[in-house]
Amino acid sequence: MSSPDHAAPSGAAAQPATSTPTSAGDLPAGVRQPLAAVDLVAFACELFAFFTLAFWGFAGWPFPWNIGMGLGLPIVAILLWALFVSPRAVLRVHPFIRAVIELLVFAAATVAWWSMGQPWVGLVFAVIAVTAGVIAGRRRFA
């Protein structure tokens, strides 16, 4: 025979077995939202921007400057991305500041293509990067 002392507490039966998180802040520690296609496109745009800045630095400047610019421009862009824009950013800033920094990196890559005489590459990149950034940014707030 069982006694009432061995029964489950009444509060345990009332709690749901699983709860569905409503936002990224409701997820348990160490768990992230699954990646979407737009996240991969945004990441590819960041990598393309870093490559563009390196290429422009090495190809668009005369000899003594090309080494410094070819190494320095992508390093500065990567540092900005890691500090402010990355999903695991070192410094948490207002989402508007985060978007401005991301836009500055994309604008620098666009200007680099324009200065190398490839305005269509810069324009196509700008449209894709800004569209992916806006969609990814809106997903973060949903």
C-alpha cells in the first residue's frame, strides 16, 4: 500500500513537461537558436567584405602602403566585427550601434570595389549585404 508521503508533490504535476522559448533570451544557457539561410548569407557577406578589404589593400595601393593596408584593413574590420557585431560580441552595444558598425564594414567594401573600377560588383554586394543584414536584424528582434 502506498502512503500519501511517497506521492509526487502537487506542484510538480501542474508544471508543463517542456516549455517553448519565445525569444533568444528565454533559451537555456549554452543553447542557441538554429541557424537560418539568412544567417549564412549574412556571414558570407562579412567574409566577402573582409576579403574585399584585403584584396583592395594589396592591389589598390603602391608598394610600401600595400602591405600595411592589405593586412591592416581586414584586421580592423575583423576586430570591429568581433567586438560589436558577432553573435558572441565582446562588447554589448545598442542594436542601432551594432547595425551602424556592420553597415560601415559593408560600405567600406562597396567603396573599395568602386575605387577599383568595379562599381557593379560593389553595387550587387551592397544590395545583398544590406538586405541580408536587415532580415537578420529583424529576426533578432522577433
